[in-house]
Amino acid sequence: MEKMKRKKVNHDLFLIGAGVLVCLLTFYGFDSNDEAPALLDKKDLALLEPAKNEGAKFSGDPLLSSEEKAFTNAEWITYGREIPTADSLLYLAHPAPIFRKEFKSKGEISKATLYITSAGYYKGSINGEAIGKNVLDPAWTDYSKRTYYTAYEITQQLKEGSNCLGVILGNGFYNPLPLRKWGRRNLRTDLTVGKPTFIAQLVVAYKNGETDTINTDNTWKYTYGPIQKNSVYLGTVYDAKQEIENWNQPGFNDASWSKAIPDKGPGGKLQQAFFPPVQVTQTITPVAITNPEKGTYVIDMGVNFTGTYKIKLSGKVGDTINFRFGERIYDDGTLNPMTTVIGQIKKKGIGGPGAPEIAWQTDSYIVGKESPSWFEPEFTYHVYRYMEVKGLEKAPAVSDVHGLLMHTHVSEAGEFNSSSELLNSIQEITRRSFVTNLISVQSDCAAREKFGYGGDLNATSESYINNYDMQDIYKKTVYDWIDAMKDSSFVDTAPFAGVAYCGISWESAYLTTQYYIYLYYNDVAFVKELYSKNKEWMDKVARIHPEGLVNNGLSDHESLEPVPVQLTGTAHYLQCAEIMETFAKVMGDKENELKYAALAEHLRELIKNEFWDKAVTKKINRQTLFSTLLYHNIIPKEELGAAKDSLQKALKNGPSAHFNTGIFGTKYILEAASKNLSPEVVFDVVNSKAFPGWGFMVDNGATTLWETWKESDNTFSNNHPMFGSVSEWFYRWLGGIRPDPEHPGFKKFVLAPSTPEGLEFVNTKYNSPYGSIVSNWKKLSANSYEYSIEIPKGTTAKISLALDASQKITVLKEGVQLKSKKRKALKTGNFDLEEGQYAIIVSPKA
């Protein structure tokens, strides 16, 4: 724990240096980035279990063809209170509206289906019982373009006779506070915003063949409930004195409530959600509760994560209990919330009228007549390891606090572990960083910004895919980019959040994400659907960069040495040209296949001329330089030796002979150094605790990846996935499982495991579209290894094993040695194997 502590920032010194800090933050701002009812499948409304995430797999824009049928005669409805016009007034209490609708069932029910969504967030109930397991629903989108709805099968929750539907509305990203992030970015200007509103339809089918439909309209009633404030960034204020008992139960007297107000809605298409929902996936038990100051308790959850909590609270009626959250504590044990401050708002005046001086994550609970009672905040999520509580008379018991980890509930796709506890820890904190930055968008940090930055997608999407089934959530991501992009400029995030300076290396995630969906899942239909849009996008890039060389935007973010955007930006343009060449081939579009091939060759020559043929005299990160050239196949074959030597020298000259690369260079050097030098070289870096590196993070107490190689206790996030490209390396090089671009979707694939000195075993598994691929190996002796391999039915693996003249190879399929004819092909270590389970022994010759 000591390594997690940092000295408390002197407040006076902080104010004295405010001018300098504002400049730094301004620059940094630009530089960052019980059984429940089941969901219904889009096509046949078959019963699904949400926790299993067995959503429908289909391609194309998921606009439900029977949309009108699903919401026939249903109206968007909202409440009467208007949104203040003055920014400062938005920070005052504005209680969340609660809606109810009673109805009667008319007989024995065959099936009851509820369709529901909102602009903002909603929480639904039937007869006081929660509908579904989803939280933070619906997924964040540009609501003026599209809004995703959910269909729930709630047959078992309906009662004979009277029933009551209840809905609470939260603000979410549709009615955000006007926080001036970095002193200038106001989400109320940057996003499509409005008053929270929702639409719902309940279809009740009876066994006698009759059907009832309950729609949202002005017969619904509403009032305001105990949630006094709710911000997706700052948190929630809950006044238990305002609780209305049994408001969502049948028989409640709502005569004093108001009629719901019909609304035009946010404007976007209603589409059924086809991707996994956000759910609470794990309950975390605190490891310690301390009392560093009188009246202050700090709860250590043991790990840094994204979510909320459930806590048992006691007090006198009217007492206020306040919560703050952070990733760190100071040396005196008090909370350090500074690395999760919203938008770097850390002094008076930065956040705009009415904003807090320091925009830390907070919640408040006002005690009601029931004490003790359990509190669980709604419509917000925090990033924290430590939770500070003030206002309690005594410390809470560990059993009275539950951390609730939440994320888009993607299913597991990969497993990795090894004999190195350090590598296992790196994998653990990387995976935790991945899921805790997946709240319907893949964010760069889930506290300070929560935005879906394209650069992080470009750096880590393959790592995500190796670990989780990302097909559907990444398709949702691509649609977000379609809704976000402009005709003549690049944007940085999807949904668009007002940030637009990073350039092609960020917006190209629109295209690269499509490619990885194609490469890993063979989703050809998705390629065909978006091919026309992709050509239009490439035309836009050509207009913005007519000479080809990319000359503006953000480069290798957080590199320890400078990297010109001409290098990484043009490399991403080259990657896009190659992707479009592939897509044109898929489409049978020979003309454009040749066009994009020529463009790729032109861009390759531009980069070669600028960064290989000429001597680079300006200060530059040579690790990023040479790994970019090698990763993107820019070096001519006859000059590869020189490039390899240059990369070796650059690596040797790095701090501790480690990587000093940034967001893109790290992905590139992991691959380029493994392929062109040796996986041993990379393993020596990754398996080290020296600075800079992943082992250094782990050794200094990190439970999620840092935004920077150097630990931060104030400015930089301690939960940032961009250096998670290392997890891809675990699968590609230690396990050796790689997709074959010529056979997307793992119909054929590569198995080329590496056995670096210092590792005794590696176990790797990847769930491909055809089934599980297993690649395990263990060291038997100094020159002997056993490989255990599983190849799914209907697929072929291209095996590549390190084999020298002193070794022999024996292959057994399900315990039977392969016939002599087949064995002849094994002598090189490079051969194909069909479906089945194999044991391969590489051992010294007799």
C-alpha cells in the first residue's frame, strides 16, 4: 500500500502555481484523450439470458424493420420542469422525474414484451421489481441520429389483475452539466442535449389469442423522486426524506401527480440494441477501512475499477453523508482524488459558472426515516480504488460495503497465463483496464473524459478482441463514428464530444475497426454494407491531405521522445489504403483495388523518402521511427538488415534498454521487434520491473494501466488502456495464435508460439468463430518442449515452431503418432495441421 501513497499537495503552492498549471492543463486537454427478465432477440424475440450475452449475430445497420409495429401509437413522454437557461442554475437540485402507469391483465398471459428506451438514462420496474439487469441504459449515442432500445420478456413479473409500470429518468449524456473541461469544452454545446424523455410499449399476449398494448402517452403520471441531482461525471445526490413508498406498486394513489407530457423525442432512429448491455459483473469486497482524520473514513477496495457501490448507512433524519472517490491516497492516508478530476477542472473559474472549484467525483446521501438503509447511486459511474466517507458516526463494517464493477458485458474470448507471475499480473491489470473503460463506448479514461477516442481504438482494438468478443460492440462503435464524422474535417471521438484536433490517426479508427471485425470474425456483410461510405471517407482524406503526407494532428501520444505526425499519421493513411485495397477485393471492385494499391504504394514511398532515405537529423523517438517503418513494411527487402540493426540500437539506447514509445509506437515495437529481432528481446523488456514498463507499473502497486510510463499522482489517469497492446503480444507471440489475413475469421490461422528463456510454460486460448483454439507449451528440459494444441473443427493451422538441426519433432494426434508420410513434412517445424487435439514434442536427437 505504501507504494500507492503520495504526498498531499500543498494547497497554497497549488494556487501560487495556478497560472503555469492552467497552461499545462490546457495543453494536456488537447493531448488526452435473482433471475432477471431476459432481453429479446431482434429477429424472433426468443428468450435470452442477458448475463450470457447471447445476442443476435447479424450484419448491417440494426434498424428494426418492424420498428413501427414495435412502438405503434407509443409517444415519447417527459416531465414539465424546464431546463434552466443559465449554466449556473443547472448545478442546483433538479429532482429526477418518476413515472408510473397502472393497467390490468385480462386473463392467462402467454407472453409479455416490454420495449423501452430513453434519451438520457432510465431505470424500469414492474410492480416494484427491477426490469432486467442493465444499468446505464440505453447506450450512449448521438441521440439525434440513433437511439437504441431494449426488448424485455417480463411474462413472469406480471400479476393477475392490477400491475404497475414504473420508470425513473436520469440525465446521462443527454442532459449533462455545462462543465468547461480544460476550461473550454462545454458538453452542452458539443453534444445533442435536451430534457430527458422516454418511450415504451408493453405488448401482452394472452393464451386466448387476444393482445393488449400499453403505450407511453399522457395517461401516464409523474412526479419528482428522491434523486435530487444526477450527473454522469460528478455523481448523485439522494435525499431519502423524499422517498415515496410504493410509488411503483399497483394501488398507489397518484391523484396528486401530473400527467406526462408528450414529447417529440431526440430525433434519431429507434433501433434495437444488438450489442451487450452495461451490467454489474462483479461485487468487490473492501480490503481495508481506515480513519485518517476525525469523521473521515477511507475504504480501500483493493483494486482500481469503474462502477458504483452499495453501502449500508445509518444516521439521524436529515444527516448528510458525503462520498468522494479516487485512485490514490496520500502518505497520511487521506484520499487523493486528483487523477480522476473531471476535465482537469482544478481551480476556481475553470469549470464555468456554477461549477465546483475542483470537479472531483462525489455522491451525497441524506438520511430519511429508515435507518439503517442501503444506498446505491443511480445514473452515474465512478473510477476509484478508494472511497472517502464523511458524515458517519462510526466506521462502516466491511460487510456493509460492496463495490459494484460495471461494464459492457462482453463475453470472454481469450485466456492467457504463464510461469511468470509478473506477466500474469500485467495481463490482469490490462484486462481490468479494458473492461473498466468499456461503458457502451471504449474510452481512454472512464473518469476524466469518458470519451470514445479513436487513437485508443487504433492502439488496442486487437488486444481487446484477443480477450473479449468485441464483434457487436465494435459494430456499434463504427455506427457511432458514422454519426460523428464531418464532411471536411476529422473528429477525435465517437460519439462526437467537441474534440477535433488529433487528425487521421484518431478518425481512421472508423476504418481500422471495420477491418479487425473482418479479420477476426470474417464479417463480409459489414464490409459490403459500408463499402460506399468507406470510399467517400477515403475521398475526404484525399481532400484534406492532397499530397499524401499527413502534416497535422497528434502523433505518438505519451512517447518519451518527440515523434512527428508525418510519420505516424501517414502510416495510418497507408494502413487505410491497404484496408480499402482488401475491401475492394472482397467487393470484386478491380478498379478501386488497383486505385488503393497505387495509393498505398505512393504513401509507402513518401514515408520511405522522408524517414528512411534521408538522414533524420531532428530529435525523434527512433524506437517509434524504426518500428513504424518495419511494422508497415516500408523498408525494401534488401535494406531490412540495416533497419533491424537500427531498431536494435534504438532499443538498446532506451531507458533501461526498455521501450520509450507512445500510444502507437508501443503496438508497433512489440510486433516489429519480435518479428525482426527476437521475441526474446521483447520478453526481456516486458518481464522486467525497471522503468519504463508494465512491470514497473505492477511493482509500484498499479491495478490498472497508467496513462503514462511514469506514475502520476495529480494530472494523468491511473486507468488508461492504451498501453494494453502488450496483451495482444501475449497471444500473438507467446501463445502464437494469429489470424491469417488471407483467410479471415480463422478458417486458416497461424500457430507460432515462442519459448523465450526465463519462461517455463505458457497457456493460451482464443475462442474463434469456429471454436476454441488452444496453444499451450511447457519446457521439459534445456532443449526440449511439449506443445499442446487444439484446432477447431473445419479449420487448418499453419504451425511454425523454432527447430534447429540438433532437434527432432514428434507429433501425436489424440495420442497416436502421425504416419511416416506426414512426419516427413515436419522436419522444418513449419507444417499444416487439420482439426483435432495434438501433442507436439521438440526434443534433442538421439
